[in-house]
Amino acid sequence: MVYDDFPVYSDVKQLVLEGARVGGDKKEFVFEDDDGNVCERTFSQVHDDEMRLGSYLRSVGVTPPMKIGILCENCYFWNVIYYTAAAGGYVSVPLDTRLTGGEIAGQLADCSCDVLFYSDILEDKVQIIRSSDNCAVKLFIALGELQSILDRGEALREQYEEEYLGCDVSPEDLLSIVYTSGTTGKTKGVMLSHKNVMADCNSSNRANTGGHAIGFLPLNHTYSWVTGLFSGLIRTEWGFICTKLSHIYQDIQNYKPYQFAAVPLVVEFIYNGILREAKRKGTYDKLMEGIEISNNFLLSGYDARNDLFSEIHESLGGNLKYIFCGGAYLDPVIEKFFNDIGIPVLTGYGLTECSPVVATSRLHGGRRRGSLGLPLDCNEVIIHDPDENGIGEIYIRGDNVMMGYYGDPEATAEAFDGDWLKSGDYGYFDKDGYLYFTGRKKNLIILSNGKNVSPEDIENVLNRIDIIKEVVVYAEKDKITAECYLDEDTYPDARERLQGEIERVNKDLADYKRVSSIKIRDTEFPKTTSLKIIRNYAKT
């Protein structure tokens, strides 16, 4: 099924202005202020804040295509700043708040960023940025000052609004410089044009659509743009801005989303919470029996999932139709569980360099468990140099593929094979065109016997062991090593059980994939803000 009942936009300025006009007095954002008060902003109110901020920027000499950095946690003003930059012809530079002040200073210097909006709680990092030798930032604006700036901007609208909106924006123009999360190696500034992100967003909405959402993915990551920042404007649907992951259950119950986007760690968190609650209440066996009964009903054409699992549905707001999941591998066991209870998980594949979605499952007519779904219609995907099993590197080309890496022509040239972007990921297609991921090229283990091993294959199996919370597999002295962080709160005997559990799992693995060395971590692995494990921290 293809959804085509929405306007198609060629640049983000057009989207921001037209979305505000169409949305009008409908609510666009719901959020809680610092005192816990629930606040709402309509499309028209958000647009007015954009015009106020844009007029102020023009009045102090900030002209396009100057670069505007955004260094703050998820909040209402993050959205306003980004939309203002896009509509005014500026280049936005979304930044990761979890980086050190020195790392952020390096990224700002790398792209010669002119303006920095920052959260007041990050003042210590901003002081490091200010004092860095190669700081190019000319204007620093703390979010605590922003309301007064908007008030001043209101008085300046008559004089400067026309000038602010007067910049012509082309689909080919640079929209954002997004620095990669750096799970391995040096971060690079991915240049995304207006055309790149709108092609991806338009195509994603043709594949799947839905009602209001809840957003908790970090807004400096492109995944949250397609699932919320832009799609909300395209569909003129509202979204709740979640600022604390620890509040996700309560926020879902309070704001009853139709759908939301998550990384696997969050989906696993919800899955484990459901099972833990069932065990606590003594209803686990009843839940498993209900799933078996429900699946038998489905075979005969009767869907009883909403009735059989109504308590779980209510615990997730009572309105949740599906969950988007991307960014890393999701265990098919978890994917199956959510489908079994009537809340499908739509898996997908993408990378920042592709704005970011490349392939996704479809709610109607395009899901296959364990796959990444079907490619979007804005890009082509091929498997380069496949082996005898059809596995090779995933190559992508299309309107969503980046302009290149900022100021790094060598890295840009290395990333492409002709006009095909080399993803660095291995995968394959099945006979029906569904894409599957098998591992990262840079993570590949090459043993002395010539065997190539994808550590992700082994990690996926080990992650099914209940006592293991997190695991990274790598080679050390030609031995397959599993470094584990255990769930010792739930399973106090986890350390004693680990060896036996891994020996049990090894029996189902090819001999060259078997784990022969085990390490136990006392703390969880460090992660990026998109909740991916930083693999270089393994072995430390």
C-alpha cells in the first residue's frame, strides 16, 4: 500500500511555511515546562515564534547562509530554532550534548559555525568552546535568554520579517551539517541538502503514515527528523516532546501516541517491562497461552489481539498502532512478540548519509520478520560483490544520499563507488526484495584460518540469554571473545551461570563462530546519544 494523500515538498522552507499555514490553530507540540506544567503550541504559534526569532537574527546581522549550531537537549525551542534556520536559508548544525566541550568545539571549528544556541545547563562546555583557539562562533545565545529575544523579535517583525523570508532556497542548497555519532573512528560532518531530507521524508510517508506521536529520540539525529520533526508538518499532526527516557512509560500513558520511533534498546526496555510485570503479577503463563490462542485465531482469519491483550495495550496508552524501530539490530523474538500482541514493530535501515532512511517495513503489505523491510522509492539499493550466499556490501544511490562530508573531499571520495554510496554494512536480499543486515564491514573478524565472522551474528544469539544485558564480540589473540555486562540485579547468580549459558549457545553455532573467551564488565558499555554501543570501548 502506498500513501499519497499528502503534499509533496521540495525544500524545508516550503514545508515550514506551508505546514504552518495548513496546520493553523491545530496543536503542533505538547511538552512539559521546567515546573512540570503541560504546555501546548499550535502550528500558528510555532510559526510566530519562528518569525520573531528570524527577525531578531536579521536585526543583529546574521545573514544566510551563515551556520547556526544547536546545542541543547530535546525541548520546544530546539524545534523552533531548527525551523527558523531552514526557513531563513541558514545552515543548521545539530550537536550532540553528550560530547565533551573540546569535541564540540572541534566540530564547530571544523564547519566555521557562526551562531550557537545552547542550553544553560551546558555553560561549562560553552566556556571551553568560547576559549578554544579556533572558535569561529560570533554570537552565543543561551536558551534562558530566548523568550526575551522572541519578545524583542516581535517588535522587529515589521522591519525585518520580509528580509528574513526574502532568501531564496533551492532544493540543492545545504540544509544541515550533521556530525556522525562516532561509534568508531573520527566523526565527519555529513552535508544534507533540502532535497536530500525532503526526498527521504516524502518517501517515508508514502511507505507508512499515522496519527500523533511521542518523540524521545535525540533531535540532533536525523532519524528523529523523518519520524517527527518533518512528518508532523507534512501531516499536520501533533507530537509530545519527551525529555527524559526514564519517563517514557508515564508519557506514553498520558499522551496516548498513535505511533513512535525508537531504537532497539528502547523496544527491548518496553518488552522486558511487559514480561517483568507479567511475572510479578503471576500472569506470565497466561500471557504465553493467550499468544498461542491468538495466533490460532489469526490462522482462521479472526484477530482477537486487541481483546486478549487489552491490559498491555492500555499500559501503552491504549492507542498505539505500531512502533518504528531502527538504528541497530532488533531481535526477531522481540519483533514477533509485539506482533503477537497486536502492536507491530516496523523495522528499518538507514544511515545519516542517507537522510537517514534507506529501507523500512510497511504496516500494510511489506513486513517480513528479521528483515529491514523494502527500499524506499527515493533510492536504489544493491548488494555489491555478493558471495555465494548473496551477502555483500550494501550500496545506495538516490535523492536522499548526502552531498558529501564537509571540508573533506578525500573522505567523500572514499565513501562513493561512482555514484553509489558505500554503506560499510553487509547484507543481502531475499527472493522477494526484502533487505537483511548481517554486520558492519569495519567490525568483521578475520580469523587466522581465513574464516570471516560477523560479530553481530554472535551478539544476536548471546543477547537472547536472559542474564546478559549487553554484549560485544571481538577477536583477541585469534579467539572469539564475548565481553558481557550482566543483569545481576534480576539474576544475582549471573556470573556463576554465564559459562554454562554460553557453552549451551555454542552448540548451535558453527565451530569457527563459537565463543572461546569470556570477559565480564562491571558497568554498561558507553553509548552514543542514539543508544548505540561505542565498540571501541570494548576491551577496556
